[in-house]
Amino acid sequence: MKPINLAVVGASGRMGRQIVAAIEHATDFKLVAALGRANSAAEGVDSGILAGCGENGIKVSADFAVLDNADIVIDFALPETLTERLETYKNYGVAAVICTTGFDDETAANMRAVAAQLPILYAANTSVGINLLAALTENASRVLGSDADIEILEAHHTKKKDAPSGTALLLGESAARGRGKNLDEVAAYDRNGVDQVHKAGSIGFASIRAGDIVGEHTVYLVVAGERIELTHRVANRSTFADGALRAAAWLAKQKNAGFYAMKDMLGLD
């Protein structure tokens, strides 16, 4: 079976390096491009050396013309230039697994517009366990209804820039959907201060940034006399790399343009 040609965007970042290393040990994939920012310290450096898995002959480049050789892009780069990157993927006709978080509503709309022309899978978190947690959260929220108070606590390393995390927002969206609501209608991002009165039906968020925590998320569903805590913890970033490769393999089989999610790949609907 012919391997899937992969391009990794954000190849010099934490997750980009994990993906490059994971491809090195995978038989179903071939790394054909490692992309990063122009004039960065990583530009021109062998991506395998950066990933700690040995020289692989694929140097980090800022030239997106290398996408000509790719079947699928896995994008873990920063959100600031995501709109431009999406336009580039459209121009090259290459399907993409987008794992960037922290972008605005306009960029989200652009992503859906591009997905009308080619397959896009957006994953705020590529962990299989987290996406199962999202499904469990939606079900629990639906069963408990508006009687339950729902709070989401997330913890990450000190270098993470966005808060709440994209994964926490994914869980919040799942909880809101279980109640037939949009998250924008019920989200509460600040519980601090005497003037912050708890509103019935709200979904609250709290963030911890400490040390080298890879990722921890807990959803609290509390009713009078009892509570449910749904928790997921990640010990190693290879979990996300494995999930991203699984998503890429699934997306390579999708012949129709569309906006997909991890739950589609996992059959959680």
C-alpha cells in the first residue's frame, strides 16, 4: 500500500516535532515537507534532527510550494497566519488536519468556507480520549439538564498562550449542546470578584498554568447531593501525535469536501 505523503506545518514547534518523530516510526506515512516561519532559527535545519529522531533529509522550509508533493497537511502552527495558510491549502488542493487553537470567529468562518472546497478536519485536541470525553460530557449534560451546574477546569504548561484552552472550549461546546444551547449564550469566563454572581445554567471555565503540565481537563457536573467529575489527563505529547496521524489517515479516504471533526473520524455521532 502506498504511504500517505504528509506535510507538517509548525514543524519546529512542540507538537510539530512530535509529529515528525511519530512519522519516522510509521509505515503508512511519508514525510515530504516540514514547514515553519521564514527567518526562524529552525529554517534550513533537518526536521528529524530537530525532532530528536535522527536526520531524515527533510529540512524545515518556509516555502509552501513543497505542498505540491503532499496528500495531507497536519497544521499545528500558530493562529496568527491561519487564514493565509488555509488559502494556500485551497490553492494547492491539499486536504488538511487543522490543530491550531486560539483563533477568532472570522478565521473560523474562513476555515468553514475553505472546507466547502476541500476536506478539512478541525481538531482542537487530537487525543482519542478527549474526544470520547466530549461525547460523554454532551450525554451527561443532556441527561442532567439545566438542574446541573457545569464547570470546566483545565491545566497546561506555562508556555501555553490561549486560555481557556481550545480543548476546554470543545468540552464547553459539548456541554452546551447537550442542553440545546450555544456556548456563547451560557459561557462564564470569570468567576473572580464579589460582583461575579453565579448565573443558573451558566458553564464556567477556570485555567491553571504551571510547570510542564501537558494537558489536564475536568468537567464537573453538580446537582444537589451529588456530582460527576469527568477527567482526562495526558502524560505525553505522543498521544496527540498518534491521534493526528489517525485523523490524517481517515481524512485521506474522504473524497468529498467538507468540514470534519474528530468525532466524525471516531464515529461518535
